[in-house]
Amino acid sequence: MSFIRRHAAALKHAVAPPSASVAGDARMHALLRRLGRTVRASRVFLAEVTRKPGTGGIYLRLRYGWADGAAVPMDNIGCLSCRDLPPGWEELLRAGRPVQGSSTPALVIPIFCGQELRGVLSVRGCAGRRRWRRFETHALKAAAVALTSAAICPCSCEALHAAEAYYQAIVEDLTDPLCRLLPDGTVTYANEAFCAFCRRERADVLGARVQEILPPEVAGELPARAGPPDALTPTFTRVFRVGGTDGEERWYRSVCRAIFDTGGAVCEYQVVGHDITERTRQDARNTWLNDQKLAILADAASDAIVVLDDSGRITFWNRSAEDLFGHTASEIVGSGPGRLFPPGYTPLPRIEDIRHAIAAVPQGVARLLYPDVTFARKGGSVFLGELSVAAVRAGSRWYCVGIVRDITVQRAREQVLCEEKDRTDTLLRIAARLNGSIALDAVLDALCEETARALQVPAAVVFLLDRHRGMLVPARSFGVPEEVRDCLPCIPLPVYERELRKQAPVIAVPDPVLRAGEGFWKSTPERPPRALASAAILHEGVLIGSLDVVMFDAPRTFSPGELAFLGGIANQAALAVVNARHFEELTAYERRLQASLDEKTALLKEIHHRVKNNMQVISSLLSLQGRLIENSAARECIRESVNRVKSLALVHESLYRSESLAVVDIGAYARRFADDLVQSYALQAHVSVTVETAEAITFSGDTAIPLGLILNELISNSLRHGFAGRDRGAIAIRIARLPDNRLVVEYRDDGVGMPPDVIDQPPATLGLQLVRILAAQLGGTIMFRPGEPGTVIELIVPGEPEEVVTCTA
């Protein structure tokens, strides 16, 4: 139906003849202009069909044009004439069908005079157009019929009358009332629906003023002029209600369209009325259903929902609001929000603040959040709530929706969580401080101090269990005066265990000290302390002590959280006390081990010292005996024995003089031993002895004694035989460690050297026999080779990491 109305209006406007005062080409240009505006075209051209001589085909010659809002000048028409039609178009145009371009938004409508094709109406759409709508195509066809007489066909205006008849046939079929008015309001045409709406005959309606037929709220005021000539057609819409024939009210929406002439003046009005009663009723039913749905949803919400109008009065109150505040909807609706707050409390939200917030938001919606607001219930009790506000502007009015949530329990939980976090942080800090100390007294002092500060009490006492006495004995305290500290009582273990069985690991009032009786006090002070709470210090379920918080004045009651906190401190203290005790036991054990080690070291030194003294006595006795022997060979044997005993004594002396008592620095031992041997022989020649070691090499006693005897035999042999008849000699001893951890001892002198038969043959003397035997005892090898000059002897023994220790020089 709306398409038919738009079709009729567009057709009537397009083919309406221009003012009679306009003639000729201007009259046709005005017609094309109105047609282009109606169908929203950028260009409209009227072309005449001309036949080609000989072939009988047709081509187009442009007659009139309107493009880009202005008429095409006549001097530019010639350049657009004589255009050939694209293939296939001629057949479609002769058949009376419009042709649409495939690549451009163009439409060509044929114009006939009788059965003969006389011209075409070419229309090009505006930029962005994709297709032509159906009512626009119908309007162009109607315009083509009207233009047949106006521009192309020399016959009369029968086509215009045909278009008018076609227009009236369309609007007569409309069920909506329609009329045409002159600018002064005179009715020039009215369809049957309009006459039925006015309850008058058509003859009474035509020629009458619309203000006389319809009431003022329906007729309204029509403008006498609306805008410049090129302005779009103005349309006026109005909704009204009237009483029906059946006595029921009906709703209508009137659409009034102004028709302008070429001068821009209003020449006619077209008024169409639409019966919107059913739609209005359906909208009302939908609005009621939506309101009911919103009310149901609001009542189902767990939060209180309050709606205020622009006057600041409560208009809606859901069931959760009734449960939260205690006011029923009948009691609170219509009143202000001040009843929701305690007396003297600034109501939130403040109306002016919300209005300013809405004015600052372009969309007309403002959202505010108040996290902590104090509200009042019916009866005067208050609670802490969270208020979120959404204020919406609807036209010239605004509405405020407030959602209230009781956060009392939530804030209480948050406070409990904060307290638990603080206590956990405090426990971690106390544990770090307790574990940072290793002395038991320092641990107990820190425990008492941290407990008193954490629980905000003046004093704290730690008792440790004395199992021999069966008592909890006060060990350390904080905040207890000295005169009171000395007379703190011991707590009998059975009394404390009885209280533990009654009250679990943390004991509250009555305190065990008073339960113990006055007889346990050493002396009663003027202000005796009172233990308000005591936490058992347990390690693996075994009682090792207690941690008491003490007051001197008025008693204090501890909450369950504080008692649990005290128990947590006691748990941390149990581990710290056990660690401190283990450290003390370990320290005592180490002291006992050190004392035993010192005792054994002194004993070993004494043994080595006495062995050295005994060997010196033996060497002295042998020396005295050798002086009494007149045989030189026997006296030489005695002297060799004395040197061997001295080498043994020197090893023991080096052992008890060394710090470890287990190893001998072989370099220092060899230097001292060689010097003693040179002095004992008292040679005429000057003999120098050098000992070279790449690093400080040490040997165990078991290795140093055979090595010392070997060096004794070699040095003695060089002093007796190597430097005979010479006034100077040199002995060099080099001790080094091979890469495979073996030790090499190289002995070299610059004497006369050993005869080859002595080197190659088995040793005949006792000294060389001892050298080979001792080398085999060490598990090494010994090689004799001639030197230039002198003799070179190389001894290689395996390294023994457990017995041979290498020290840094």
C-alpha cells in the first residue's frame, strides 16, 4: 500500500504541468527538472527518433536535456545528437520495453504516438546507484506518456488526461483517506476513504475548506511557502486520534506533502491519512508486556533496584529492595531517596550531580559508582552498601536507576583476609628473625619481643621443660621487670598438661600460673603478672615449652584469630628452639672433639719427642763406644750406625715439630740431615749440599724413614769415597713429582764416581744393600749411572695420596 501511495504521489508530481506563464523550452526544462528530482536522477534527456534513409533503421536526435541541476543549453544539444542505438535496443524499444544499461545506471523509456515510436526518455542515475526501484520505473513510464503530447506528439493533451485518470484510478483504490488541497485549504479532490472518514458525501467535500470539514487538531496549519524552488519536497507528519463510528477511539497518522510550481511557491497539498490504531494498540500491548517482563526480571534480581524520575521521586521498588531496606513498595514509591540514608547523612546520589553528569555525556547516559555508602533500614539500623547509578535521558526527561548491594559481609571478609595476610607476613618475619639466630638465648629473646609486639601486650615469657624436675621453668622474658623476673614461678608439668587436654594447644583464661597455686612463687611481687594466654611449644607432638603473653593490669580477652596467631608463633618457635638446641649440642660436641684431639696431639708429640730423645741417647752411647775402639774399620762401622740412628731421630723430631704430626717436609728434612752428616765427618775438603724441590713436598712417617736412610747411605758414601784427595765437592738432591703422581729423587755428586763393576754387579757393601732393600720396601726402583763427573742415582717411588701430601710453598 505504501508503494502505491509513493507511486501515485511521484507520478502526479512528475507530470504536473508547469505554470501557464512559462512557455516553450522553459516549460519543458521545468518538467524534466521535476522528473529528475522525483526519481533522483543526475541527468534527464528527451530525444526524437529519426529514421535512417535507405536502411529504415533509427537513430536519436536530442531535443531537451537537464543535467547537474540545470538545463542543458541549446547550443550544446547538437553535439549530443545523432547517436546510434546499441545492438538489440531498437527491438526492445519498438516492443515498448524500457532498456537499462549493463555497465552504467542508465534507463531508456520509449515514447509512442499511437503505435509509432516517436522518441525516448533517457535517465542517468546519481553516483552510487546500483538499480532502479519499481515505483521509479512506473513514474518514468507515466511521464513518458505525458511527454508524448507535451514534447513529441503534435496531438492534443489526451495523454495528460489519461495520466490523470490513471492517477485517480490508483488513489481511488486506496483504503486510506487521501485528498488534494489548494494553498488556501480548499479541497480539490477526495477519494472515497476520505469522504467516509469525514462522514460526508463527495459533493459536500469538494470545494469546501478542510478546516470546515475536520477538527483543528486534525487539519492543523499548512504553510503558505516552504523553501526555495530547488529544495526537496517538504513533508509534514502528525499523529492524532478521533472517535470512530462504533464509538471507539482510533489513531491516525497524516502525511502532508507540499507540491511546488516552477517559481518555488506551493501550488497544491496532498494529504494522506493512515489508520494506525492496531499498530498503536499493539505497541501499547508490547510496552505493557515489556514493562511486565522488566518488572519480573527486576523482582528476580538479588540486588535492590530503585528507579527515580526527573523530580527525584522513587517510581519503582523491587522485592529485593523491600527485603534489604524493609520498606514495601506502597510505602516508599512517590517519596524521595532521603529515607534510604541515616539522618544527617548526605544522600547519594545527589540529584544535581547526576543532572550535570548527564548533561556532560553526549549520548544522554551517565554511569556513576559509589563503592562505600551507608544506608539505613526501616527501624534505624544501618548497613554498608555499594551503589551503582545509571541515569538515562529520554527526550526532555531523565530517569535514574540505582542498584544497591549489601557489602557488609564482603567488607568483613575482606577485613579478615587483610588481617590474615598481615598475620602471615608477621609470622614470616618472625620466622626469618628466629632462624637468623643460632644461640638459644638470642632465639628466646627475639621470640618474646616479637610476640609482645605482634599481640600488643606489655610482656611475654618463654618457659622451657625440665624433664628431670617435671616443671616448666621460665627461660627468657620481654617486658617483665627485673624484680618480677627473678621470682617467676615454675609450672608443674601435670597442671599444664591438664589444661592442654581441656583447651587444645592454645590455653586461654584461667591461666596455668594461678592454677599452680601461690606456693610455687619464689616470692610474691607487688604487681604479679597474669598470663592471659599460653601456647604450647610442641615438636613432633612432644611438649618442649610454652609461650605466654602477660598483662599486669586489667585482663584482656583474645579473639579466636589472635589465639590462632599465638599458636602459629609457637609453631615457629618450636623449630627455632630445636635448631638452637641442636646447634648448642653440636657446638659442645665439637668442643669435646677438639679437646680430645688436642689431648691426642699432645700425646703424639710427646711420643715422638721421647722416641727422638731415646734415639739420641742411643747415638750418644754408640759414639762413646766408638771412641774406645782402636780398630778404624770397627770405629767406622760404629759411626755409620750412629748416622743411621740420627736419621731416624730426625724424622721423629720433624714429626712432633710439624703442625699435622703426620707428614714431614722432605726438602727441609734433607737439608738439615745433609748438614749434620757433613759436620759429623769433619772432612778436610769443603763439601756443599743443595736440595731442590719444585714445590713443598711432604711424606708420611712411614715413607720418610726409609727415604732418610737411603739418603744417609748415599751421602755417607759420597763423603767417605767420592771426595778423597780433593779440597772441594758438591752434592745436589732434586725431588720432584712426575705427571703420573710418582715421585722422583735424583741424587748427584761431582766426586770420582763409582766403578762400573760396582754399578753393574750386585752390591757387596752393607750400605748399598740397604739402599736397594729400602727402595724395594717403598715399591720403587733405583738406578745407578755414571756422571760427568761423579755419580747419578735416581730413585722413583709411587705416589701415595693418602700418605704423601703436597702443600703450597
